[in-house]
Amino acid sequence: MSFGGKRYGAKPFPAVHRSGLPIADGTAVTIDMLEKRYMIRTGSGDSWDLAKEKVTNVETFTEKEVQTHLKNRPGMALLGGATLGIIGAVAGAAMTKEKRSVVRKMFLVIDYTDRSGSPASLVFQYDDPKAGNADWQKPSLFVKDFQSRRSSYSSGTSHVL
């Protein structure tokens, strides 16, 4: 039993707050899925509760960022100089090697209706599964939980009053 409700699903998982809460972008948080609500906590003890009934959508997405690194190749200047003299050294020094790497940023987005009835969103970043973090699958549990609740609401007959 967890304070304020039975734990539902996985243990809390670590993430980084990106937007939606009155805390700085980049603040480390843990997100806990309880039976009827989500609890978000910071390391300093601040916490926020979000009732699941207010949640309108939960999704995860990946943002890929391609980083290009240019690297001078000093050995090429020596080789060019040795074979073609001064002109070869200049040409060899001008040669660069381009290396590209892809950085994947993983996000959990929780859309909800705030106290005033307006749509709002919480955005959290979590570690790339390729980085070896065992917690990377936990956001998908939030999505599955939301989808199962949504389908249970929509399985009945809707009546207009």
C-alpha cells in the first residue's frame, strides 16, 4: 500500500520534467502510477497528484536528433606533405572527417483537464532504452493503463440527456 492509494503497475520511474508543472525544466522527478491517480515527486519533497479521471490522453514519443561532428585529420597533412610537398600538406590539412551520431530523446506526455476545465499537458523526458536503462518500458505501462480505462468507459452505450 502506498500513501494515498494502492500501487498499480510498476514502481515509480525516474524522469526529467520538461513542462506542465510549476518547477524548472530539467528537474528530476519520479512518476508513480497509483490505482486512481498519478503522483509526481521531486527529490526536494514537492509532489503533485493527478486524478486518472481527469486524464484525456497518454502517449510516448521519440525525438531523434542527428549530431554532426567534424574532426580534423592531422595525419592527412603529414601524408600530403610527404607525398606532394607544401601543396599536399595544405590539402591534407583541409580534409576533415564527418561523424554523425543519433541521439534519441524519449518523452511521456500526459494530457488532462485542469481545475478550470481547460486542456493541459505534462511532458517528461526519460532515458533512451539503448542507453541501458531498465526503466525505459515503464512509460508504456502508463499508455496501456490509459487505453484500458478508456476502452472500459467506451464499452457501454452512450445516451444523450
